[in-house]
Amino acid sequence: MFVADAGPIIAFARIGQLDLLQQVAGEIAVPDAVYEELVVKGRGRAGAKEIEESPWIRRQSLENSAVVADRPASLHRGEWEAIALAQHLGAQLLIDEQRGREVAQAHGVEVLGSLAVLAEAKRRGIIDYARPLLSAMITSGYWMDADLAMAFLAEVGEGEDTT
């Protein structure tokens, strides 16, 4: 099981690949603030209805909400709740935002991002190529550093001359 911040779920929803996320991640827990962002504030957006009705993405409240009450403003509430929930459950955190990743790691939480999901999907043979899905994410407005994208494609064997 993973705990997820909104970003990776939104990235896969925008490209119509929530099923790919499910195949790789299995069950995902999202804290209340992330659920609100995805389903309530996201009503009418890609994936909102599927997330709301999903049996594999489940909303989970923090047992101790005071953990995030005095959070620094450097992260959004959803990111803090996701970090706290992952820490509480001893789960990996699916998050793409760099500052959130750094804070999570500083709190002893293992992190992975959307690119790790694509790499694992390719490794398992769920997808043949990661490049088209990565391109679709970027085209749909999901920001990614160009050098990071190129390094990722080289890492999964899809550098310039392979696809």
C-alpha cells in the first residue's frame, strides 16, 4: 500500500491511466486534505468521479490532526497530511513535488514519484514504453524538468535513439 499526495494521482487521471497506477501501486490511501483536493475541489476534472468511486483509493483520516496543525507554510496541507499518514502507516509516499519529497525524507518517509510508477510498469511488462505516457503527462500540463525527463527515459532504455 502507498499513501499519495494529489499530484501523481492527478497526473495519471489527466492521461486516462488511473488503471495503470492501480496495477503498480495496488491500494492507495489518501488523507482528508488530498481527498478534498481531488474529489471535492476537483469535481468535474479528470479522474474526480473515478477517484470518488474507487475501491482502491481510500480516504483515511489522520488519527492525530495536531501533527499538521502547526506546519510550516512551505508545504500545502495535503502534502503535510500525506507525509504524516505515510509516517504513521509506515508506508511509501507517492509524491512528485520536490520540496514535499525532501521534507518527507527528512521525516524518514520513503518516497517515490510518477516516474517510478512508469518505470515499474515498464519493468513488469504492463507497458511497453514509458515515453508516450510521459509525453502525455507533460502535454496535459504536468510540469517536469526537461533534464529529469531525459535522464528518466535513458534510465528505462528509451533515450533519443531507442524509440
